[in-house]
Amino acid sequence: MRLKKAVIYTHWTEDFLDTLDKRTRKRFEVIVDRLMQEGLLTYPDARKMQGHDNLFEIRVRSPWDGQVRVFYAYADSNAIYMLNGFIKKTQETPLKELRLARAIMKEFGL
């Protein structure tokens, strides 16, 4: 039996999720629950950020909120940190959001 991973939400992620439509948030929670159970997600629900060893993004498509992204990182074998989230409006991931995710990772020693 596989151990369920703990998911830790930073205040940046909690604040972001509070802005989303409840249906979008439910879609996000379904994906996070699968991440907790399986420990790893694949495209299209998530992807590893290119050039970053321990930075991933959950990807949620929502007719209510658009392209929702939440960065996450693995702390150890049993914990995953949800770092920060944003609505993606262009094809490129905003550099500001990547910098924030890296700063949060550094703050938590990830």
C-alpha cells in the first residue's frame, strides 16, 4: 500500500485559491488528491518546469477562471508544498511568478 503524501499550502496559494470559482477549485482539489495518492502527476494535469529540478505546475483549465496554474515542489518523500498560483494569460509563464515560486522554495529550504 502506497503512503499518502502530505500537501502543505503556503499562504500565497491559499490566498490565490480563495479567488477562484468554487467549480475551478473543485477541479484543482481533484488533481491534488490524485497527487497525494500517487505522488506524481503527468501531462496534461501537471508538468515539470523546464530548467528547474524540483519545480512543477498543476494545470487546470476552467471556463470560469481560464488557465489556472499552481506551482509545487517536493520537500521530502512524504511532503509536497503548494507554492503559489496564478491565472496564465499568455503562452509564456510569467517570470514574476517563477521568481516568486523560487523565493518561496528558498524560504522553505526546498
